[in-house]
Amino acid sequence: MTTPYAFSQSAFAGEVQQRWDHLQDGEESGVVVRVAGRVMLLRAQGKLAFATMRDSTGELQLFALAEVTESFAEFTHLHLGDWVGVTGEVVRTKRGELSVKVASWVRLAEAQHNFGDKWAGIADFDLRYRHREADLWANEKSRTTLARRSAVLQAVRQRCWADGFLEVETPILNAIPTGAAARPFVTYHHALDTEFYLRIAPELWLKRLVVGGFERVFELGRVFRNEGISPRHNPEFTMLELYRAYWDYQDMMAFTEELVAGVALDVLGTTEIQYQGRDLSLATPWPRHTMAELASASLGEEVSVHTPRARLASLAAERGVEVSAAWGPGRLLAELFEVTAEADLWEPAFVTEHPVEVSPLARRHRRDPELTERFESYVVGRELSNGFSELNDPVDQRRRFEEQARLGAAGDEEAMRLDEDYLRALEWGLPPTAGLGVGIDRLVMVLADEANIREVIAFPTLKPLTEGRD
């Protein structure tokens, strides 16, 4: 079957619906348009045929008459999902449906697979994610969600730009996997005859740019973590990483809540939303709680990084945590918070004062050297962002890296590696700086009212099919 190389489209469905909405039943506009899209519904009634055509802006009825429409018989045998280009006058039928009365048409591409029921869409989850191109046409909610993702990205960028941040790009192929606690993906560069890692975070690169004199920088980019897949996790995802010289974690918390609330206003027009049938307010200010306070309240007894390790280990074991002998009080406190308090943080809140043991890149707290000036924000029971006053002492940073190396030697696959280039950069001098990482996919989940991260990613990671062709 030969199809055209191009089609000169003069209008979109949404534009036609808006521009000629004033037409009365049975009225003709006298204006001929050229529209194109997919056939989503087709019914023939003798010498009449009606088709619903959908493009990226909406739907439009095609009205064909045997005595008017070229190749009328062939038109009535179009497949659902076929792409067509149509030339015809804009009219409103006697039954009140705004339509294009088909004078001529051409099939632009043939659909050889079923697109699912027009009303129910595609229900098979594996098919929906593996063949997202079909899902997007069959399920309006899928299109709406991905369009909202685009709007969120645009709003985040515009707000960062408006605050004077410079957008930059940093390497995805890294010689050392560092910048976060995560298991990396490994690849191989043949020309250099060496292993590289897909980045798990751009953090250290961005701070090196601050050392270089860029006082406000951000990157919106993909990061890769060789971890499990769940409704909250995808091995590759999008992060906003942002750094501001001369700020501390308190300044960055204020920026974070204003950014998220502002993006909600930009995209939805409000900070008062519903998520999974439950009210949620993103309005500022967000409450601040220390990790120890929240864990203590959930456990019913006071705990902190200074609680004897044996007691913390006992409390963790009682709650199903597999305690490692390598963990100190700081890691145990963090585990207790995660299993007892995290899921209850429905309204947005900041959790502050994380232990040094689980915060190898954060600056020690000015009032307690066993804690850091770190925060995480939580919304709907899941982490949304992570930030802190950045550790800028190269001597302390080396000690932290060495401790991470010890954990790695003990079997912790997520422990950070020692990065000599980054330590050298710190020796050149990093001014007081605050950093922020926001999980964009999780932010979109909240603003698009989606419970599964796969819904907000165009092509989520799936296990490849091993046999046959889907």
C-alpha cells in the first residue's frame, strides 16, 4: 500500500471545535479545512458514514456522504486506528454534531493492530506499558498525565530561571559512581578500555561548578540506579538537582516549599488538590520535624542518635528490620524512622537533622556533630526531595568517603566510592552552599493524581520479552 509522503494540514480538531462552536444545528460554515488524525470510531448507515477522528488536540466527527465523498465505499472500510487526512467543509449536522463533511480523503497510515475499545481503552497493564504508543491513543488519561508531566518540567525550569539559576549539563558516564547511596549500572568504553558507570546523581559535578564560580546552578536530567522496580521506583528517573552558594539548609527548605507550591499553582491553578481520593494541601509553610522526634512519637519512647546502639537494634529487629552488624546508631535511627513514621507523612513536611552516618555529603549540624544539616521533604507518605548544607571541608569529606569504603568492603553495594577529583575540587574551596534534589517523577505523580510511577513515565523500564513478538 502506497501512502502519501506528507499531508498539508490546515487545522487541528481542537481549533475547529473552538472556532466554529457557534454554528447552529444544520448550519454550514462555507469554510473548507484540511484535518488529519486517527480514526477511533466508524459507523456506516447506507449512503451515510460517520467517523470519529482524533488528533493531539481532541476529537472531531467526519461526516461522509456517498454522493459527495470521493471513494466513499473505501472510506466505510477504514480500520480503527488508521491515520487519515481529510478535506471538507466545517458543518454542524442536524443532530447537532460539529463535523467536517468529507469531500476527499487519503489514508496516511494503516493500523494493523487493534487499539482497544473506544470507551474502555486498553486494560492489559503489560500491553499498556510495553506499547505505550497504543495506550496513549486508547486511554485519554495516559495522554493527560504525560502532558501534565511536560507542564511540570516547564514550570520547574521557568521558576529556576526566574530565580537566577543557570541550567547546566553534567556527564552521564562516570568513572566513579558517587553522589548518592545507590547501586550503579556498569558499562564499558572500548576506546578507553575501561569501565564506566551511568550516573546515580549529578551532585559532585554540580558542586564542582560552584567551586568554579557558578553560584546558582541546576540540572534537570536522568539518573540511573540499579535497584528494584516498584510503584515508587524506576531504574532510570528524572531529578532536579540545584545548588546555591551562600545558602544553608534552612534557606533551601524555604526555596523547596515555594518551588513545589509554585509549580502546583502554575500547572493546576491551586495548591489545594486531591490525591487518590484524599484532600492534600501543598500550601506553604510546611512543618519541620526532626527525624528523632518523628521516630520517637511513632515508637512511643524517646530515641535519638545518642540512644545506645543495642536498644536501637532491638527496636529495629522487633519491627522486622534485618539489622547489619556494620550499622551504627545513626543508620539504625534512620531505619526506625523509615519503618515507623515515613508512611504517615501525608501532608507535606520536612524531616530534618539526619545522622552523619547516613549523610556522607552533608555538613555536620552546628549544634550536634553526630547530626547533619540535612532535610528530606515528604508528601503522601513518600520522599519527594532531599537537601542539605553541603559539606565543604575536604578533610572531613575524605573521612566520610573512607567510612563509605569500609561499608562497601563489608558488603554494602550502595556505599559511595572515594572520589579524589572531587576532593581536589574541595581543596580549591567550596563556599557555604546548599543543595537540593527533587524527584520529578514523584512530583508529577502527586500533581497528576497517579499512584504508580509507571504512569508518569512515557516508557517505563520493563523486562524484555524472551520469546516471540508482542
